[in-house]
Amino acid sequence: MNKIIPNKLNKGDEIRVIAPSRSMCILSEEIINFAKIRLETLGFKVTFSKNVSKSLGEDYRCASIEDRIEDLHDAFKDKNVKAILTVIGGFNVNQILDYIDYNLIKENPKIICGFSDITALTNAIYAKTGMLTYSGPHFSSFGMKKGFEYTEQYFKKMFMQNEKVIIKSSEEWSNDSWFKNQEKRIFIPNEGMKIINKGQAEGKIIGGNLCTLNLLQGTEYMPDLEDSILFIEDDGLVDKVFNKEFDRDLQSLLHCAKNKKIKGIVVGRAENNCDMTNEKWVNIFKNKKELVNIPIVINANFGHTTPIFTFPIGGYAKIQLDEETKIEIED
């Protein structure tokens, strides 16, 4: 399957906001307005899909499958729309995968970006069409008043520039509930990425949220892992057993990749409540014979802490892990 690279963004381009997972109704008006203004300040026109604020009930806080598919298809059909941002993550975007018109997407390639639950959607689209998709900020992320500069910088690098993107660690990071109190924030000095296995590798990028990616195993929506560099992370919902959950989820992915060549792993920072030490990370990787000779680095700026960089699923990465860490990504 040929790789399809969506066009970069220019000022004046329209960005459509859709809710294939949770609805925009869970966001405050303050966050919605601030996010819209921030994107407009970058030079974009922001529009919202017809069903973006619909919700069927309290369990999932999302619109119906039909409404979500309608909004996704409309965004790809609309020639004025140059990029699609998801509102936020959730738990059930994989409900819509069987109903997507992948030929429509293939014939109308454009940027689609989000993370967390959106991992299932972006990886499925890449697997079915060859079109690069992106793990990066949601629309809701742009509603963050403080500590967003790094995220915005890498959003612009990925979508508004044509050069290779060199990934550097942010100076500080946060894992607070910023959406509850925008003024009382907690920022932590960043000690940077930590090398688990030294080495060099290059290959296509596959990944996102690990437990969500694993939902695609055994289906037509799972990307080919041959010659891949995995960019993986997970949230802190399992709390103190995060290391055990990540371990078995990673092992499951490696089972799926049997006889495939995984060339390297970049791991996003774990949330505070997961209590992840370097020793726990080493223990996860050291007992996996499949990973003995491949470069692995942890604590990269993506996942469920902030800030985050944007990376292309199906894109290309080159990593060099020796005394220092160097990560380059491009479409």
C-alpha cells in the first residue's frame, strides 16, 4: 500500500472539530472559547461538526455511531476543511471503525489528529488507507492557558513546516487537573528522556496509547508492525499496578508482532499516580528477549501528561541512543 501524506497547513486554512469519542458537551464554555481563539490566533478558521456536542447518556458521553460517522465523513468530504481535530479521548471510538468509508478518506487525504482513545481511529485509518495520521493534541488541549507553549511549538513544526522535526524534552511538565483550575497549576522540572537500551534505529512510526492500540489486534485495522519504531504510552487509570498492566499489554503487542521486526521503542511519560521508577521500567523490558538488542528510551513528551509533541503514525523516525538521546521524525 502506498503511503499518502496529507498536505501541510497554511494560515487561513479551515480546521474542523469532530467528536468521534467523547462529546464536546463535557468541556466548559471557557475551554471551548479559549481553544477556538488560540487556533484562530495561529491563523486558522475553526468550524464544528453538526453533532459535536451530542451525547446519548452519562456512560460514555458520546453521540450515536451514526452521528459520529456522519461528522467524520462530512469533514473528509468538505474541500474547505484542511485538517481535523478530535475534541478529546474517551473509551469507545473503536465502535465506529466498521462503518467508516475508507475509500472516501483515501480519496480526500487530510490531517487528522488526536491521542488517547483516538489511537484506535488513527491507526485504523493508516492501516486501511496508507494515509498518515497524527498523534497529537486534541481540540480541548488548546484550551490550556498555561504550560502549552511546547505543545503548540511541535504542532506548528509538524503541520506548518517541511523540515525534519528534532524532538527535545520540555523544560518542565505537568500532570495536574488543569481543566478544573487554570490558574493553580503544578509544574515539575523535566529531567529528560532516559535510555533503557542504547543503540540506533530507523523505521516507520506505529503507536499511541498502548492499551487502545491493542484493541486492534487480530483485526483488519491493526497496522503492520514490520520495521516499526513503536511510540507507546498509557494512562494512569490502573494506578499503582501500571507497571504490571503496561508489561502485559506490551507483551501482547510483541506476540502480535511475532516474526515482525520491531526496530526501537520510544515510551511516553507515565502519569504521577503510576509511581513508575527507572527500576520498574527496566524490569518491564529486561525479561523480553525480543527487545534485548533494540534501542529503548522512556519519558518522552507524549501521552497523558503535558506538554506533548505531535508525531505521524506511518511516518518515519530515526533514533540514536548513546550518551545522549536524539530523535528525528518526519512524514
